[in-house]
Amino acid sequence: MTFDDLKIVPSILKALSKENYTAPTPIQEQAIPAVLAGRDLLGCAQTGTGKTAAFAVPIIQLLSESPSKPTAHRRIRSLILTPTRELALQIADNIHAYSQFTDIRCSAIVGGVSQKAQERSLQQGADIVIATPGRLLDLMNQKYVDLQYIKILVLDEADRMLDMGFIHDVKKIIAKMPVKRQTLFFSATMPPEISKMVKELLVNPVKVEITPVSSTVDRITQELYLVDKENKQNQLNHLLKDKSIVSALVFTRTKHGADRVVRELTRVKVSAQAIHGNKSQNARQNALSNFKNGTTRVLVATDIAARGIDIDELSHVINFNLPNIPETYVHRIGRTGRAGLSGIAISFCEVEELPFLKDIEKLIGKTIPQVEDHPYPMLIKTPPAKAPAPAKQASRPAATKPAKPKEKNPMLKPKSEWFKKRNKTTR
């Protein structure tokens, strides 16, 4: 199948050709016709499957078919909500590319930067707004954003928005939109609250599910290193001596852990930068740009900040810490092996992460091959035993101490002597 077969207009086909899109991916084949037909959509797809184009291309086409009047202020007709700044900016870049030969305008609304440029962009008018929930609510409260003309709503990575605590903000935003609209809903997993939202928001949706989350991309080579916690950094430094690791995205559990890994890599002359929630938006964008253009060899990230990192030629993903949610492992390693290329996913596992490893292997239905010939093998095979809780004693009445005799005031004489003295003086 080609993009021509999907009945896409020539202006968008020209843009896709310029961006080297040759044939639609499976999710694009199924989603684009449904969205063009005006249907609500529930999409479940693994990262790297072409999801953004699956909703962005038909939205651009639908809005182009009913353009804003030249004399009227350009109204927001489509809103795309995403959990992170990086993902919002990535989607905005894609929409700019797909719509370059149309009259469609889009604007990204994200936190972490001054809102002045975003105010100007909104005042100039935008057909499509891509936003993170927090900043969008701020601008709505300041009367910079009007959602009463929304025709198409996209909730992207809804499960991640739930994890980050954005769902209540999302519900407030949706309450300001017309009830009659087209809604496109994308979520990698379907926890109960997400399933409830789907039932509330979507009307007779078309369901598109591509590559279940439990199956990892076959062309990704997976490797496992059992290593003690204190030797993980040494193992990473040793691996990166291999010059065939051209670029590596390293995942840590915490922001401080990411900064610590970067400091240690810099110390051994490996170019590295961190990207996480404590960094300013400009710092995050600078780190991402340096990684994409090859200035930085290693990008160290937390899971939340890594949403929106879309790099076609990423050779390696390294799990410095194994995630405690097995689906997260699938999303992490899916950052490599894109665009038909091969990729390598390396995982370090310390003793306390062995239960996480067991859950991951159960989810993906395979055992991750273990690399045994390495300089820092795991020495501690079992987690340290926890100290037993003190045994509860049978309840019994507390022992009572004998009452302490009351000390006499030396200034006071016995009552009897006082009476004797009084009687003597009064005679």
C-alpha cells in the first residue's frame, strides 16, 4: 500500500515525499482512513510505529478542507494533549513538516520556558495546538486560549499522563470543549481509569492495535548483565570503550542518578548530557539537539523526560536501572531499532532488581540472553536479609513501682510538737 491509496491530498503527499516517507506503517494504514471518515479512534501501538503521522496527517487534511476565513481570527480547531514537553515539541515539528505545503498553522504550548512567545503565537492564530496540560491550563485561566471551536481532540500517551498525575487537569481542559467533536485516544496500556475515560469520551470508536505491548521488536538484540549495584558505573564505562557504540540512550530510575552517571562519564572523557524534569526546557532541548547531531555520544534520561525522543539512528539503549513496570522496558528498548534499522538493548540487573527482570521476561515471553564474560560479574546473589521484626509480647499489666515515701519538709515540725509549744506559750 502507498500513501496515494489512503486518499491523501497532493499537498500533504508532496510533504511526505520530501520527508522521505515511502509507505505507510500498519497503524497509519488503519488509522488514517478512519480519522478521515470522521470516526473516533482508540489506538494501541508500540513506540516507533509511526503513531504521530497516523493522527497528524488526517487532521491536517480535514482542517485544510474547511479553512479559516481570511478575514476572521484563526481559531484553534484541533488540540493535541501530550504528557511531556519533548513529545509536544516533537509532534509540533512533525506537523510543521507534514503541513509545509498547506495553510495550516500550529503552535506548541509547553512549560519550562517563558510564555511570552507562546502568547504571541496564539494571538497570531493557530489551527492546531499541541500542549502539555499544566501550561495549557495556565494560559486558559489567563484567557489566552479559547477551546470552544475544537473539532478534533487528540489524547496522546494517556497512560503516561495518568502516571504523571495530569488526568484531573485533562478533565478540566476537556470540560471547556464542545461535546460534539472527534476524539482520538492513544494509550500503550489500559489501566482501569484509562478504560473509564475511553468509555466516557469516545463514541463508537474504531480500535487500532498494532504489535501488542508484550512483544518487543524482533530486530532489537537484547543483552543482560548481572552486576552488583556499586559496579554498574564501572560496567557502563567499560562498555563505552567499544567505539561501535556510536550513540547510547541510558535510562536511570531517578534524576539524581542521571546526573551522577553523567558526572562519572565525563570524568572518563565520554561526552554525555542528562535530560530530566529538573532541567530547564532550554537545557533539555540543547541536550537533545547535541545528541541528535552527534555532538554528545551518550544521553542519560529518566523515563518521563525520554517521551518524545525520536531518533532514527540510535544504536544502543542501556538500562542502567531496570524499570519496575515491565511495559516500561518495552517502551525503552523501542527507542532503538527504528526505521527498519537494527538496534541493541543492554540491561544491567542488580540483585534487588531480579524480581523486575522476572516480570519483564514474563511479559515479553522470552528469556533475555545473559552476557557472562564481563569484568564485573554479580558477586552478591541474594538480597540482604531484612532484620526480623521484634516478637510481640503478650499483653500484661505494667509493673508498678512501690510508691516513694514523701519527703518531710525539715522546716515543718510534727503537728503534736507544734500543739505542745502553742499550749506552753499560751499558759
